[in-house]
Amino acid sequence: MSGNISDNDLVKLYLARDKSAAELSMKKYSMRLLRLASTFLSDRRDAEECVNDTFLKAWNSIPPNNPKELFPFLARICRCTAYDIIKKSKTAKRGAQIVEFTSEMEECIPDALSETELPDETLAAIMNDFLSTISHDNRVIFIRHYWFGETVSEIAIRFGFSESKVKTSLHRTREKLKEHLLEHV
């Protein structure tokens, strides 16, 4: 199979337990996942280990999972794996950043929602609905910070914003998210 294999075909290979699925996925996505892992992990070896573990975990979780889009599925595994590596190594700087992210996002979650177990699909739909209601700039800032783990200063530099603008945007977006979640509980 060529390097231009579709995600749908890759998922079919995983579901068929064809070992070429992992190899073809690695060829297609290892560099993107390495960049993602590197935003969380300062040590390149840890980032490479994270990516390797991501493909192993994907192999072990497809089936029963049957992702419609492979890269977001792999990216989620990669982020969770990076968080696990950080927890294990107790990396002070990045560990503190995750604690900061978690505490910031916990402020957005209404008490009624924190006691409710929503399926991932439902939560994803609520988040996608929310993200569609905010401006492009606020959406990009929010996703770059909470999804890709970029710092306020990295986002400011990337988009030519002041750090103050980024912080204000994140704060206001969290407030709007809390209101949105309250409407859906």
C-alpha cells in the first residue's frame, strides 16, 4: 500500500488485525505526533517513547474502538500518554503546567456536571457546539492552549498577540464555557 493510504483504510487494517496498520500509521503520523508530544515533554527521548507507546496503544484499542478519524484518535492517545510520562517523571515545569490546565478547566465545570458521567461522544458534541459559538481568535487560542499545551507566551508569539490579550481571551472563554456547560447539564 502506498504512503497516501486513507485513515478509513488504516482503521480497516487495524480492525482486521493487519500488522501493516501500525507501520503505515507510523509512516503517516509519527512526525505530527512527535511534534505534539514534544509540546508536553522536554526530553526528545520521552517524546519518541510517547509516540511509540501511542501506536502500541492504538493497536491494542482498535478494536474495540472504531475511530472515524484516525489522527484525532491517535492525538488523544498521545496526549494522555505524555501526561502519564510527566506524572511518572515528576517533571516540575510541565507537571506544574498540567496542574494549572486542570485547575483552570475544573473552574469551568459546574458541580452538577462533575458528578455526572457523560459519554465521550456527548461531551465532544457539547464542546464542539461551544467552540462554534466563539470567535475564531478565541477558538484558536483556547485550542492551542488546552489541546496542544502551548503556553500563553508561545501563543502570543505565534499569532502576534500580547500575552495580556491571550490571558484575557482564555479567562473569558472559560467563563463562557462554564455558562455553556450549565445550559447542557
